[in-house]
Amino acid sequence: MSLKHSHLPLFTRLLNGIGQSLRALKIPLYELNADALCESAMKHRKLSDFGDPAFYEGLHCLLDSLNKEAHLNVLGRMFVTKTLVALLENRLLLTEDRKRRPDVYERRLLPPIIVTGLPRSGTTLLHRLLATDPAHRAIPFWETMHPLPYSEPDGRFERVKKLLDYRVRLTPDLDGKHFIRAETPEECIFLQGTTFVSTMFWIGLPVFGYVRWYNTAPRRQSYREYSWLLQALQAVTPTKRLALKAPPHMGALDTLYEVLPNARVVQIVRDPVKSTISLNSLLYTSHSVLTKKLDVPRMAQITLEMLECDVKHNLSFRASNPDRICDIAYTDLVADPVTTVQRIYHYFNMPWSEEHSRHVQEYISRHPKGQHGRHHYRAEDFGLTDAAIADRLGDYMDYFGLARNDA
């Protein structure tokens, strides 16, 4: 597969061209350096306490991967710099908020309902269906990126909308693969970006070495800080249960339950072959706009390694915790979303009403499948075969009774 950038707007292509010329002359341009990024964050927020220093390991690993193997274009360097500084600012704000409002971080969360499963297995659909319940609070994308206010008036929404609107214009086929706007409910894994132990970086960037580090990195501190942000978000609407979702949780359920013992986890089960190929298609779209060149087969192999690791941990957790997860088949969710959501409520003894049923039906009516374009993908586009994927993720298929010859 050859990487093409002809779809980029003229302004962006000119910007990238100028940037390449400046770098050829050895003129620094958006240099990705930990000290400089931290200094920028401290200057912006006029704060200096980043909290637990454990985050530095992930930050340094990420920067090493970005500088050595991501081949970022100028647009990519601009985007990454803004994102990393914003995440460091979030750390500063969280540390300060815990000092100023200790009572918020001492309150027990209402039992959050958390959707997980392989990426591209219907987690977004189910999450947004659960978000239709007035008793739930799903976190919109702008708030996952900036969970704590930092100014008056609050400009977080506008900041994210501006950046995201530009990103969507750069990748017009992104909507057909994953529709996202500043106000739509989004993955809570972005909250873990502040710890620099998060797959949010792989979603947007070809950071191969970072993913391999992430697969074996300790998660406890990351989930602990994630739980603090959930407490801050819960305080915004104290009577509403948080409705969350992130596929990577499936590979860290032991740690998630350690910090959130009252969590209610729903896992969607889908053919991993289809999920994996769909994920690679999304990653290709997301990665290619920010890099000068992309090693697509390597991207696909690193993705498989990550999914293998998550599956291994998920099945290990299940061996001793068989009743702590509500499993939902992707095919059931697509065929009968109302009954599927109702089954989740019954599993966790949550009240169900005809009003809930109507909300789910109304959402489905307003958001028909393919509304934002069709998503087409093949394993061969990424140097894979269906059989090779099924072999690597065979334990998952066997556990859930998915026939490998149907992959």
C-alpha cells in the first residue's frame, strides 16, 4: 500500500514543504523534548507540580518513539506538540485541584458502567445507546481531552472543536470509520493520556516502540489517576452514573476493578478478524495524515501484538472472575439493540422502563448504519490474511465459541 498525501489542503502541503526546508537547514521546528514540553505547560498554567513522577517513563518512551520512528510531518509535529502540552497541563491542573478540593477526591463514585471489548466491536454504538439514559453521564470528547476547567469563561469546548474540525477536514473518510465531534461521547481512555500510559497515542500516531513498551507497562498508577479524574467528572453531576467506554480496559480488568471495585463492566464479543482489519483501516487513516511515510505492514503487526496481549490478560482475569463481566454479542447488538441494552440492565439489576426503550429506538432511528459513509477493508491491504489473524487471536475465538473457519 502506498501512502499518498494529495488529499491534504494546499495550505497544509505548503506548510509541510516549508517545514521540511527549515529542518533541512537544521532550524529547529516543534522539537519534541520533555523538558521543553513541561516548561511550556508550566508557563501556560502558572503551576509547577506534576504530581507522581511515574508519568515520566511513558512520556520519555513516547517521545523517543515519536522522534525515531514516527516520521512526523510539520502538521504532525504541530498537532503532537499541542496535544502533549495539553496533557501535561491536565496533570498540573489535577494536582492543583486535589489540593484545593480534597473532598471531591474522597467521595465514592456511583457504580460506573463501563463498555469494553476488542476495538471496532461495537463499543461506540453501545456506549452511545447507554448515554441516552437520563440517569447516565457520558463524557463528551472535549471533556475527555480537558477534564478540568482552567479559565473563565470556560473555553475548553471551543479549543477542542477548532482542532477537531480541522482534523476532520484533513481526513474526510474518517467519519465513515469513526464519527467523532467535540460534543459526542468518547472513549475514557483519553483521560489516561495524562499518565502517558494510554493507547490514545497509538490511535493517532505510528509509535511502534511505545506500543511495545505499553503492552508490559505497569498500569496501577495510571488507573489510580484515571479514577481521580472520574471523581472530578462525577462531581459535575453528582447524581448521575458515569457511562464510559474504552476497548483497552479489556486487557486491564484486574487493575480497573482494583481502583473501581463497584464498576459494572460490559464486554462486546465480535469476530476478532473483522475487528482487527477494521482497526487497521482506522489507524491507517489516522496515522497517514500526520506522517511523511508509514510502514503499513509493521503497523498491522504491532496492532496484532497489542490485541494478543489484551486478549491474554482478559482471558486470565475471566478464569477467576467468571461473573464480573456482562458479555454481549456484537451480532445481537446490531440485530436488536433495544433488547440487548435491556439485557445489560437486567444483568446489573438496574431499573428499565419504556422510556429507556424509546430513547434507544430514537437514537437508532436518527443514526442509521452507514449514515456517514461505508467502511470497506481487507486483511490483504495491511499485509495480513484472515487465517493469520484468526491464528494469532485463536484463544479468544475458542473461548467465545467463534468458528475459525468463518473468519
